[in-house]
Amino acid sequence: MTPTLLGRWQTRILLFQTVGLLVTLLFTEGVIGPGGGVFLWVLEYLFIFGLGWDVLYNYLQKFRWDRDWPGALQLAAGVWEAFFIVLVIGFFGLPGIFFLDLGWFLVHYSLVWLAIYIASQSLMRILFPRWRFRGGVWL
Amino acid sequence: MRSGTSQIRLSWQEPATGELREPLLTLPVALGRVLDQMPAQLQGQPVSRIVLDSGQLSRFHALLTLEQGNLTLTDQNSTNGTWINGVRQTRGILNSGDSFQIGPYRIGIVAAGARAAARTVRSSEESFIQLDEPNEPEQAPERATSNFPPACFRSQQVRVQDLYATGLPVEEIDYAGVGAGLGSFIWVDYLRNFGVSRQQIKVVGLELEPYAKYQRLCLNSQIPAHERLRSNSDSCPDNLWGWPSYALREAWHDFQKGSMASAWRYLWQVFAEPTLAETYTPRAGNVFASIDREAARIGWEQMYQYGRVQAIRKTNDGRYAIAYSRGRGDHAFLVTRYLHLATGYPVVKFLPDLQEYRERTNNFKSVVNAYEAHDHVYQQLERQGGTVVIRGRGIVASRIIQRLYEARRRNPNIALLHLMRSPKPQGNKFGTAQRTVENHFEFQPFNWPKACWGGELRVQLEQASPEQRRSLISDWGGTTTADRGDWKQIVQEGLNQGWYQINFGEVIRVEPDPQGRPTTYIREKGPKGEIKLDADFIIDATGLDGKVKSSPLLNDLVTHYNLPLNPLDRLAVTNHFEVAEMRNDRGRVYAAGAITFGGPYAAVDSFLGLQYSALWAVDSLAAARAPRLKSLKGWASYKQWLKWVRNQAP
Ligand SMILES: Cc1cc2nc3c(=O)[nH]c(=O)nc-3n(C[C@H](O)[C@H](O)[C@H](O)COP(=O)(O)OP(=O)(O)OC[C@H]3O[C@@H](n4cnc5c(N)ncnc54)[C@H](O)[C@@H]3O)c2cc1C
């Protein structure tokens, strides 16, 4: 799928608030890791910042002849977004997040990323047959 | 060039359609994007103004004049520059055989002065051959003798009673497809998955397997079953969700056989392509096998009807009458409410000088088109060795070079002369991006930039005006080949070892030598002038033609109903691929494939593009409450997908 900006936003909203949320609940409820609401805060910050990053990615995409965004770049963007949020929390702090265990953050983050990536490759296509022709727009 | 002779013949291929243009022009000649921005007169002389469609050109880009007897090209301070014989220059002198590039246009100086006027050129529009057709069971050339379609087909609307009155078989149906190739198959696949039953659909065509014609073209152009197509992993004509993609299926298959390395490679390819890995493409044989499975699942054979469609008319009750022949003088009618046209490419383009050669010498063996059966070329070369001239530098040329490379392993006395009209110093530009070029081959994973299928470029084209569309298509289109490591290596190895050579120049003529072998005379750039290329075979790998008027059926339809064509002379369709002027009360006509090229979507002639046009068409039918057709989404889509997995009828 070759995303458009609108498609990036719509897909991000849907997948963060469904698949991302489900994975996060496993962490807030302590099924995986120490538990606590901090994971939910992290997810929502990632989501909000992500909406901004999408504008940048969409801009960078214009330098590519095919105007595509392969999985490898999605991964690179994912690494960058994690790095960024750790820096912001570490240096400035974010409301709602008092303490972040870096190890558990990475486990949570990786699982959320992976679940969203896999869902976007499979489930989105099956539930929304027009999604891939509309650059990620599903509404 | 002598003074006083102020005519030149330029020659270029339209980047949007690949058509050859060779106008004879009187100097001075202005080239640019906007007519009004180019001077109408210079020093009292009228200027020949040539408007070229591309956003990469400036409004007034360059000027050709005669200065002290020299043909001089001057760049008019353009944004993207002018390249003369492959070098960026603002001003330069040109001779016959030279070429220059502005935007996506590579323009050759064919001949100047008196010679320019004398040269007669057959236009490329008249130069094509029919594709090999399957054997039809008709014995006599019936079209000339019979009075079919009947006289009532002369009116604008046919009365259904009149069809019955002919005494010929008439069948009435809700949905009909014409063509029965991949475009029809994909449309029917959508209909079936959207709830339409087998009994409501009929598809008329010449071959039962939907991929029969496509497979023949693949085999002719040297893509056997084990070779890979130029197609995305998730362009799956057998699966409207594109999941699981061909890469996943092939990885799973190899994984089960224990070939872990190849399984991982396919997965890595689809993850990293095209930046960090070579683009994955499916094997031809796997695609055909998957279509066989889906055809059986949706009941294709029961919906298929053998027949050559002769004419289509509106009926007086809001439907359409299809008149078709079943061979041996046997005719019938099909009456339908909803009609889908997917007749594919009517003809293969053939370079005019090669076509002339064949007609003059009656030798159809040594000058061949890449899309016709020409295995004898490789067989003879493998036996006796020899020299081949290849014309064209697209994907088919690449595949033929690969085939000749394989032949060289059996017989090293095979040489390749690749004849190109002009050098390719740089690839097309669009916005901030540029296509890459190596050894004068321009690379792109597929025949369009990827975002044409579903990304930003799709949106941009859909929203553009018909004229803007033409310009965008010029910028994104053009002849490209796939960036395959093995192909690049073959070309480099051939160049290093000398058995593969690239020649630039305009062909003057092709003539048989005393042994009856085709000799090509070309005008090389620079002072060398005319040179001669001796060869045993010439292979034309320049392309296919989708013009409406080359198809008798479509030509009749367009003339009868005065249908508008788009700026590229194909059927004008709406964003939902409807031929709006054919609307007949509740009845509707849709089209797909190469016959709609130049409209709202660039990649119409591809598996994924056929799925796109089918989806948009079927969605608009669902909105119009066509019988039993329900829009597919969410849970219903998931349930249909499960049926696909379990191989149950939809
Ligand atoms: C060599 C080659 C390789 C390609 N590779 C790829 C690829 O890898 N990936 C990709 O996505 N696309 C590819 N394409 C492009 C495209 O997907 C195919 O051309 C595809 O077959 C187009 O389908 P279609 O239905 O438009 O035409 P076709 O499959 O050609 O079907 C049209 C059918 O209509 C029939 N017909 C025409 N007129 C009449 C009439 N009057 N009455 C009855 N029947 C009629 C014809 O006989 C034909 O069978 C390739 C094309 C070629 C030529």
C-alpha cells in the first residue's frame, strides 16, 4: 500500500485505537510486565506525535520516484519515533508519565509496532477491500 | 545543412503513448508547453510552434533556427534544461542524426533540407499487425458474406422483439462481459464476491481460460511459466483483497518444502523493496494456477460463452443487445442490463520501416515482433550463431536480451546490436524526484510509479482535467524496464566482452542483403553519417497499441453513438469507468484495460489496475441498486475472504 497523508492519519487512528490499545491493555493490566496506566499514556503520546510525524513522512515520500513507503522505512520511522519519545520523556517529561522502565517500554513498544504492522498488512485489506486503492483511507 | 533549405523533420516518441511522431517543419521551430508563450513570428518569419505535454518543460523551452546555414538549438532559459546528444547545453549546432532531450521528450533530427521533404514516412498509426488469434471454428471469411448483424442494428435503439424476429437465439441476462480476458475475469470475480449469482452473468470471448491471450503474449515475449512477471506481490487477479500475496504464498510453499533461504528472501524482498532489496515479482506459472483455482470457485466456465462480438446497440427497454458469432455462420444475441467491455489490445505496434520490409520482401522470419511467436529465432541462433538487432528498450527488450544470453551459453557466436533512437542521459523528473538511468535503460519496478495504483499520484490524476492528465501521464510514463540485478549484469558483461553493443541513430531504411538478411541503414550522429548494421534477425520490442479505432467492434460503437474519446484517443470514461454516453435508462456500460488509458487512472492495463476499475465500477452499480449486488466491506468482506481461503463458492 502506498499511503497518502489522509490515509496515514486514518490508518493510524484506527490501528492505534484498536490493535494498539488491545496490546497496551495486556501491559496496563499486568498480563505482561509490571502493569500500570503509564503504558496507556505512552500509547496515546506516540499516537499524537505520530500524527505530526506523518506530515514529515509524507513530505519525504515526495523525494521518492515511486512515492511509496516500504516496510523498511516504516521500521526506520518506528525506531525514530521510539527514540524521540524516550528523549522527550527523559529530558522534559510528559504529563501523566512519572516513571518509565526503559526495558518494559521497549517490549511494549515493539509489540505495539509489530501488531500494527501485521494488522495493516493483512486485516486492513480483508476488512476494507478499498483501503489499499485509497492510500490508506478507510472511512 | 545548406542555407535556403529551411525544412527539418523531427522525430520523437510520445512519452504518454509511445507513438512515433515525425512532422516536417519549417524553421524556425519553437518548442514548449504553452502555445501563447512561444513567439508566432521571428524577424518577420512565421514560427512553427510545437506544444509538448509535460510539466518538466518550460512554457517556451527551446528554439531551433537556421544561423549561417547551421541548424542551431537554443535553450530559452528553461527550468529543467536542454540536453544535446546527452550533454546539457544552452546552445548547440545540430546535424542529421543528432538528438536532444527536453523533459521526457527525446527528439531526433531525422533529416534536414531537401532530403527532409523527400522522405516519405509511413505514420506509426498505420503500422501494426494483428495478434495471433486462437483457431476459430469458422471456415469461410463470413463477415464479408453474411448479413449479420441484422438491419435493425442500424438504428440508435434496437427493439428486443426485432431480435427475436430474426429467429436466431436470444438470451437475456443481468450482467454481461465482452472479452473474457483478464479484465472480464476480474470484473466477474468482483460481481460474484459482491453477491451476484452465476446465472445472472454471461461473458463472451474467444478463449475459455481468462489468461489465454495474456499467456500467449508472455510466451511469445519469452516469459515461460517459471520466469517472473513484472507485477506486484499483492496484485492478485485471483484474490480481490490481495492477501495472502504471491510472495507470502511462495514463501509458505518453499517453507513447507524446507527451502528456508528462499522463503526468507521473498519475505525480505516485500519488506524492503524497492530500496534495500530487488522488487519481488511472482512467477507466471503461479499466477495462472491461482487464476485456475479462482475460475473454478466462481463458476467461470458456466458463465463463459464462446463468441466474437460484432456489434453492440442500446435497446428500446433500457438495455443493450450484443450481436456475436459463434463460428461456422452461427450467430446469436445476448441482451443485458449492465455491460462491461474489456477487449484488451487490438493490435501490436510494428515499427514502420520493419513493417515495410516485411511487406516488400515477404520475409516474415528474419524481421519479427517480440509479441508474435518467434522461437525459430533462438533455435536458429543456438544452432548456427548469428547477429540480432533489437529495437526498443523496455521490459520486453530486457527479457529478450536475457533469452539471448541463455542462447549464448549454447552457442557463444551470438552477437546483439541494440539499436536505440537516442541516448538517454537522464531519467524523467517529477517534482522533487527523478527516475534512475543506467546504460541508457531507465528503471522503474513496474510500468508506472507505484503511487499511481493507490497513492498520491492516483488522487492527483483523478482530480486533473483531461488535458492535465495527458501531461501527467507523459511525466510518469515512458519506456522503462525493471531494475533487476541479473539483467543489469548481463548488459554490463555483454558491453565489457563486446558481444552486446548499443548503437544510436535514426533508421533510414532496412533492406535485404544478397543473402536475404536484413541490413539496417542508420544515420549516426556526428560526421560519420550513414552506417550499416548487418544482422540475421531484427526483433521489434517496441510495444502494443490500445487505440479504439484499431478494434472493429469499438470503432463501430464509437462511430454509431458518436462517443467521445479522451486526449489519447481511447474511450472516455468517468472516474467510475462508466462510458457515460452509453447510459440507457437503467442500463450502464463500463470499460476496463488498455482501451481506457488516458483517463482517470494511469495503470489501467495491469492486474491491480483491472481490479481498481472493476471495484469502482461494481461500487457504482451497487449504489444504483443493481440486482443482488451488495457493497462488500467489513464483516461481509471477511466472510467472503474466508470462503476464498476454504475454496468455497462465493
Ligand atoms: C507481455 C505482457 C506482460 C504483462 N505483464 C503484466 C504483469 O506482469 N503484471 C500486470 O499487472 N500486468 C501485466 N500486463 C498487462 C495486463 O495485465 C495484461 O495485458 C492483461 O491481459 C490485460 O487484460 P485485458 O482483459 O485488458 O486484455 P486481455 O487479457 O488481452 O483480454 C481481452 C480479450 O478480449 C478478446 N476480444 C477482443 N475483441 C473481442 C471481440 N470483438 N469479441 C470477443 N472477444 C474479443 C480477446 O480475444 C482477448 O481474449 C502484461 C501485458 C503483456 C502484453
